[in-house]
Amino acid sequence: MEDNRILDRMFPSDILPKVYPKEFDPQDKSEADDILNSNIFNVMLNRRSQRKFEDKEIEPWKLDIIFAAADTAPTAGGFQGFEIFHVTKSETKQQLVKGANNQPYVNAPLVLVFCINPARIKLKFDSTILHKFSIQDATLAAGYAQLAAHALALSSIWIGMINENMVKESIGTNLQPSSILCIGYPKKILLPKPKRNLTDLIHTI
């Protein structure tokens, strides 16, 4: 394929938001082709939470794919009731470590804070329902970003134990954080853990 623009292959050019840079290093083209043709089932089956990351910067074009993956997640009414804070400042990451029960791996190469934003959801339900929808939206977006990261040969850890007020203060927002996603190149490849037997997991009624 002659087109070197990854995001154009994920979205038609007429609807591709300007927030996504369209260019990437042509030398990375073969790797990008492999990634965009990844088997989603292989990605899901082999994903593991990782707490030790290499001190290595993540390529900008990989960031673009992770962000785009989060943007494709299903949301209530298609209103995308969430926001993502891409944390790049070292001092802010250190503050987030404190706000995440002193979990040191929050200081990862890539740190994304997913926050809910019920005000974006223009549906005629009471605030409790909109709040619930927004949490679901943010959770799905983080999950999509996490799977994309694994497909990019990266690893991640989902942080749910957070002091919401401390996190809000750290990133400078009044929006409620739902989770922190920490991503980077793994120091060690971890093998998948055994999961529940499907006969125990699925209840047919």
C-alpha cells in the first residue's frame, strides 16, 4: 500500500479529526502494516499487566494509534462522555504516584488519566444515569487503548486505586477520574495467566 498515513487507514480522511497527526516515519511502515493487521484474539489472549517498564520513549505514531483506538470505543449515544489527560511532565507523574496509593509504576513512559464528563452526553435521563453512562464510556475507552498498546508491542497496567481529589488536583481538572493507564516497553515479557473456565464464567438462562 503506497499511503504512508496510518490514521487514514483507520478513519476516512473526510472525518479524521485534526487532533491526529497524519504523518509517520516511512521506515516504520512495515511494522505499522503488521500492527494494523493484528489478530485481535491473539492480542486479547496474550495481554498481561506489566509493572516494570523500560526507560524508553514511545514513538509518536504509536501514541497516535493508542489515542485513535480510545476514540473508537463505543459510548452512550455516541456522545463520548469522557476526557483523556496525556501526562508528560515528570513532576505531575510523581504527584499521580502519590494519588495512586504510592504505586511507583504510575511514573511510566506514557501515562493517561481517563476522566468522566457526563455533560457531553445529550440524552434525556437523570444525572445518576448520565454519570453511570460516563463511567462506562471512560472504562471502555481505556480498555480499547490498553488493547491497542499490547498490539503495538507495549505493555500496560490499569490503575483503579486512586485518590480522586489528589488526581484531579495533579492534572488540574474538576472532572472525576475513573482510572489511570500506564504504558511502556516491558522489561520482561510475561506469560498469560490462566483464566476462569468458561463453564464457570458463563451462565446460560
